[in-house]
Amino acid sequence: MELNGYRIFLANDGLFKLDGGAMFGVVPRPVWERFFTPDERNRITLATNVLVIKYGKYTALVDLGMGDKFNEKQLSIYDIKREKNLLEDLSSRV
């Protein structure tokens, strides 16, 4: 999206999973399950999208993604999947 000389877009830092019930709170499972199919551990897939604002030679990141300091247990719990990390995605687009 371009707005008054600013280029605004989303960069991706991968996918991860969190408990569906925790994400939707008081919304009953039969309602949110119509839109998001949980896995066997009741987790739904979410994306880590980072808002990027570019103006001339300046680039601002509104969020910095999820990082890469996860141990094996955390990788298993959150089922983190990355085809490329945030820096790789940014370098191909900025």
C-alpha cells in the first residue's frame, strides 16, 4: 500500500501454533472451529506478520517478529515453522 510517499506492507516471520481456546476466550469452540481447524493438541495455526513502513531510505518495523532463540521443547510446544525468517523476507522486499 502506498500512502503519501510511505510504502506500508507486511513481512512474515513464520507460523506457530497456540491453544485455540486461549485465543478465542469466551467464544465457544464450535463457533471458532468453523474458521480454524485445531490440531490434536487443540492448537490453531497463527502467522507472525510484521508491519513495515518505508519512506525513502528509512524503514521502520512496528514489531520485530518472534526471534530465533527457541530450544527444542519450545519448538515442539509452539510448532514453529519458517520457510524464511524476517530478515530474509525483508531483504527480498525492501
